[in-house]
Amino acid sequence: MFVLKQQVQITSPRLLLRPFVTSDIPTIALLANDRDIADNTLNIPYPYSEDDARLWLELQAQQTQCGDSHTWAITLKDSGVLVGAISLTLLQAQQAETGYWIGRKFRNLGYCSEALQALIRVAADTYHLTSISAVHLRSNPASGRVMHHAGMQHIAADLRPDSQGKRVPVEIYCLVLSSSL
């Protein structure tokens, strides 16, 4: 069975992607308690409390331990400030899906694009994945631009359930990876 090996820290020019720690819970709740995040993601509710953040962090830890998913805190390299999250989840052997969100005051600064590009490098070089896909709500074209800038190609449209179980239109992107990225 293919599993994601131990979670690594990932660096880029301005960012450090690191595993979440319990002390991140208040900041996760502060950043994720945002109607825009809930409206533009499939599985983040609004309002979002510290209890929600704690449960989410526990789930991420379980998935990491099983080797089928890793979620990183996106932090500013120079200050350590937590600005968002990015994940990599195995779909099947050597194929994974990524998802991400960025706190309101850190949007439109290129952090999400930089984090995704860094994650893609690690997905190929460290985890030896052959492809990585991502999904964004049709109502959130900014997320699609992040995917496109990272080299992902639009491959399909579909309907997926959101955090309330309602089926919503999504766009699906994919990037075939090679270890030479």
C-alpha cells in the first residue's frame, strides 16, 4: 500500500510550511472564522470556533499518522506568523489532491501560489507522486488562478457536496508530475 512518508517541513522564499501544533488552535480559529472562507471552500463551516479548530487538528493528526494525508501550516518564514493551511491527500497510489485556504488579511499577496508551488515540488521529489489534483468552487475563480499559476490544467467540471451537504459546482485541475521538477 502506498502511503505518504513522514511529513517534512517545506520552505520557499517567503514561507515555511510546517506541521500544525496545538498552540496554533486559537490562530486557526481566528483565521478560519471567516464567511468568505466558508463560502469558498467545500468543508469549512461558518462560524468557526476553537472547538472546530481543535477537532480539525485532531483529524489532521489521525490522517497524518495513517499516512494518507498531510496538512501544513503556511507560515511567514521571517516571523513565524500563521497565514493559512495547505494539504496533500492520497486519492490512490501515487496520486493526491491538494486543498488550501489563506486568512483574509494575507490574501492577494501571492502566499497561496508560493505555498502550492513549493508543495508540488515536494510532492514529486519527496513523496514521489505522479499527479496532483485540486478542486475549487466555480464561485471562487481566484483559487483556480492559483492552480493555473502552479502549472495545473483544468480537466473537468463536477458537482461536490459542501459543508452542509448541498451539491455545488466545482472545477477540477490536475498536474502530471515528474521527479525533475
